[in-house]
Amino acid sequence: MSKQTAVEYLVKELGDILDARFIKPMQDLLIVNAVNKAKKLEREQIEDAYNASLLSNTRTFEHYWEQIYGGNNESN
């Protein structure tokens, strides 16, 4: 089972709290854009931490990401 990132957790929690019927289309686009930016920043932070660690000497970050997070948190 892959781990859940902090951004994925927040998206799920907010999705449970916010009622989609009251969100306007433009607000929805802004939310999606903000989530995608947050996912990208989070991945960059995890990659920076990985590269600073000893693990980076034994395998690539992409391999680590797939193994730990299962390829989740990709912004499209």
C-alpha cells in the first residue's frame, strides 16, 4: 500500500467538508489549479529531501517515489 501525502490528505478532507453544489465553476477551476500547484511543490520538497539523504546514492528518486507513493500525487 502506498503512503498518502499531506496534500492528498488535505484534498480528501476538504472534499468531504465542501459541498460541490455550492462551488461555482470558476471556483472549482481555481481550487483544482491550487491543488495541482501544491502537489507539484510537495513533490519537489520530497525530492530535495531525498537528494540530500543517503538513499540517493543507492537508487534514483523516481524509483523511490514509485515505491513509496505508488506514482500518486502527479499533477497533470
